Amino acid sequence: MNQSAATMIIEESNFFLEMYLDPFNKRIRIDDYRGNLQLLLEKVEELAHKHQVEKLIMKARSEDFLPLFEKGLQPEAVVDRYFLGSHAHFFSKFYTIERKKNNHWITEDAMIKSIYQLDSTTDKPYPPNQYELKKANESCAEELSELYREVFQIYPTPLHDPEYVKKTMKEGTVYYVFFHQGKIVSAASAEVNSFYKNAELTDCATLKEHRTYGLMKIILRELERELKRQGIYCAYSIARSLSFGMNAVLFQLGYQYRGRLMNNCYIFDKLENMNMWVKNLANC
């Protein structure tokens, strides 16, 4: 898989398929589909073998839950109300033994249990005046990339490239950042799906020396307000399963745990399991 990542639209007489070919993470993700499930899965299998992927991910509708079981796919997570109010079930299929192995599952189960014991009402005070919260624009792209390079040596999307950051902004992704002494020290984004009215809160990064003041919670709340202004109420976030801090932040912001994506993507130096967290913004 040496080609670059790309969204592929496949339209044949019996089905429509929108999928994301992700060579870096050695996977294919089906983002949307309709028509003959049998035929479209045959097409996906063909592409999976052609591109030598290790994992297939499919955002499936509830009515296809049992047929996908029959086809050998396994449910990993759910996003409530993803498809204009209908749930999306994240199914997967693994193509190599190594990609299916995992040594952290029991540890991560225990962490979720401990997170649910946390007090969800506690809140840190607003940070000192030197911190300034702003909505980012294209002029921030270079500095945003620097932040992501500093926090993540390896990341599943090319945020290390300022041109990629600008591209995401043009496509509707919203970034909020904290400046400290004129430098971006914390950031997160909302990747908006304007057709199905949902958004993924993602790309959360704070420099180590600025993690005392709960900056990420404040940024995520601001992103939620932005989404509600756009009439989007389905918000979800996918956090590294071994990161107690990020999972705790989402829980304390009112997100609910909805499953785990095994060996989902490369972050830092290895494949990571990712926890799914979901929130209905219409309730807050």
C-alpha cells in the first residue's frame, strides 16, 4: 500500500459506495453506501485484497446489523444518531492474524470502569489571563502543524502538513485553539459531516507544560457550541484507549462510552485501540 490516502466513490447498477482508502493505517473505511449489500461487500473484499489492507471498517445502518454478522464482520462500536438521527454501527473485519492480536484489552476495560467512577461534576477554574481562546483560520495552519508535530511523532492523518490543515478547513472542519504568549499551545477540531448532521471531535493536542488548566475541556465545549449553532447535535470522539486523561475528559463532559476499535490506527510508535465516546448535544 504505497499510494496516498483517497476517498473513492463507486457507483454500479446495484449499489453506491463511498469509501476511504487509508494506506498509512493499512485499512479501508466504508463511510456511506446503499443498494445491494452482498454485491457491494464483494467489491470491497476485492479492493481489500488488491490494496493489501489489514483491516476493513464499515459505518453500517441498524437494518444491516444481522446481515453483516452473516458476512463475517464484527461490531466494534456505535454512534447514536449518526445518520440523520439513526444509529451507525462500526463493523470491522481483519485480514491478518497480527492485526487481530491485542495485549491491552483487559487493561483498557478496567480503565473504562475506573473512569465511570469519576465525579463528572468537578470542573477546573478558567485558565489565567495569559491564555486566549480563538477560532483558528488558515493563517494558523503552519503553527497548528507545528503543535501536532510536537505532540504526535506519528499521527493517523497528515496534520504535520500545513497544506492538509488548510484543506480540512476549506472542507468545513472547525478548529479552536488556545494561544499563550502568542503561540498555539492547545487545539482540537470538529470534523463536520454536513449531510448527515454529525461531527467528530478530534485532533486534540496540548503541549505538556500547559496541561494544568483543563484547556482541552474548554476547547471541546466551545466546539460543541459551534456545532449547535450549525444545527448539529450528534457529536462523537475517538480517544486512544490507553490515554486515561483524554477518556476522562470526554466522560466528564457528558460523553458516553460506545465501544472500542481494535488496532485502529498508528499513533506515536504503534497501532492503537481507540475508544468511542458519543454525546447528544440536543440534551445540553
